[in-house]
Amino acid sequence: MKILVTGGAGFIGSHTVVELHNAGYESIILDNFSNSEKKALAGIEKIIGKSVKYYEADINEPSTWDKVFSEQDIDGIIHFAAAKAVGESVEKPLKYYRNNIAATVLMLEKMMEHNVNNLVFSSSCTVYGEPDSLPVTENSAVKPATSPYGNTKQVCEVIIKDTVSSTKHFHAISLRYFNPIGAHESCLIGELPLGVPANLVPFLTQSVAGIRGQLAVYGNDYPTPDGTAVRDYIHVVDLAKAHVSALDLLLKQPEGNYYDFFNIGTGTGSSVLEVITAFEEATGLKVDYAIKPRRDGDITAVYADCTKSKEILGWQTQKSLKDALGDAWNWQKKIS
């Protein structure tokens, strides 16, 4: 079966293309390379041992979808392509509403037009906002978003659910990611943030590699055990495999419509300082860091209850925080 992977050259997308291949699917990548690099394609091809078909195009253009759907017999879509930095979204909200919401609406319209009926959507734990209690389950309230980025994920989930409800033959799953880190063990693909990284781990590895200088820890006055923010850090390969499990479930659905959503995390929260300690233990290296003021849009703590993913998707994580940080460092050493 052919699966269209939007943003397939990006961090999560590239690892998912590898796992789709391992599961017997054929991937078609759609990417404009605005937040990824073409060399990721070479890494994918070396890992899977075959060439990968890709389209370099903008998902905001109707002609992009018409071209892909007319040239390829697509069985389903995994939709990663979106702007994703919380801080930037506060500064540039219209960019996020165009790239994340408008493009998703266009994609759904074109899926209806071309009779493509299976969608896995890249959502985020940001839909929960500042949760009332932890761990977060799928029954936890979807709170008002703390950033335009988080709002786009909430809105897109509603749009997709409404689209499913209005059709007779459409299947969709939203995967609410927690914090993906790490890299493929081959070190042929990994995270390639353009410019200054907005996320903790790539900034940490670049700092230790001497590229970024001192690591900033934003806030040590949160109501957490050590005062730093807590997140659920998941190895990107485990996350990629969750997409294969979601796709398998969609393709097994009988005629009719289907929509569901799942938390994709480890089930364990780790503070920023705990991540730094785990990195030092995994690599034997010291991290130079300094405490800075909190950032706008950041929440105190969030981590997942993944019971539903285990029971319905048949998926759970296999790799540890130290595994992920060790792989992230090995990747950083290769690209530095």
C-alpha cells in the first residue's frame, strides 16, 4: 500500500518512513523542505536499501494535491507537515494558522475529492494545555491553548473529527505526541533543526558540542520537585512505530467512518534537570547550563497515561530516556 507522508523529510517523518518500510508499506514523501533538508532522503534510502519517491511542493497549494493524487494511488496519509515551535507561534500566529489549519482543511478537501479515506494526524499533548491532574489520559479536558501552536492542534483535531462525522467512508486517528527526542541508531537520520533549536535536547547536544554555548534552563521556580518544567520524552523510533500501529488500525476498519485519538508517550515525566543528569550518565559528558526566566507559552508539567494506546493500538515504548539521549548525542557527533 502507498502512504503519503507530508513532512516526510523532517525529524519524525523520516523515521516514520523507515518504520513504514519495515512494516511493508511504500512511502511517498511530500515536503517543501522549509524545515528539513534533502540529505535526510539519502539517509532514509541508505537505511531501507531503496530509493524513495518524493514531491518537493507546498501543501498550501491546491495544485500540489491534484498532482500527487493524479500520479499516485494513495491508500492513506500521515500528516506531519506543520509549523511547530511554541515560542515562534506566539510571535507569528498567522504563519501557524495558515500552515497548520488552512493547509489541513485543503488536504481534507482534496482527500474527499480524490477518494483517499485514511488519515493519521500529527497532533500534540499541547491540546491538554495546563492539565488539572497527571498523568494525562485521553479523557483529560482539552484546556484553552497556551500558544497559537497548541490552538492549531486543537482546531485541526476538531476539523478532522467533524469531517469524519460528515462522511460515510472516512477513517482518521489523531496521535497526541509528547516530546520526541533521539535519532535512528544508524545515525543516518536524526533531528536537523534549522537555526537555533527551540527544543531542549537538540539545544543541549549542540551546546555540549560547542555550537551553541551554555544551555539555558527556562525557569527553576515551577511547582515541580526540582523547580524545572516536566515533560514526557519519547524516543523518535518508538513514536514512528506508533504511526504504523495507527495506520494498521485504520486499514482494518470496516466500511463506515471511524475517528479516535491516542496519547503517544512513555508514561513518565522527566524534569529539565533530570534530562541533563540522564544525558551526563548516558554520555559521560558534563552539561554547562544556566537558569533563565520562564518562556511565554510553556506549561509546568505534562506526561502521558498510555493505557489506551497499549490496549487499542497494541503499542508501547521500548526505548529508555538514556537510550534516546545517547542516540541524540551520537547523531550530534556525526553532524557536527
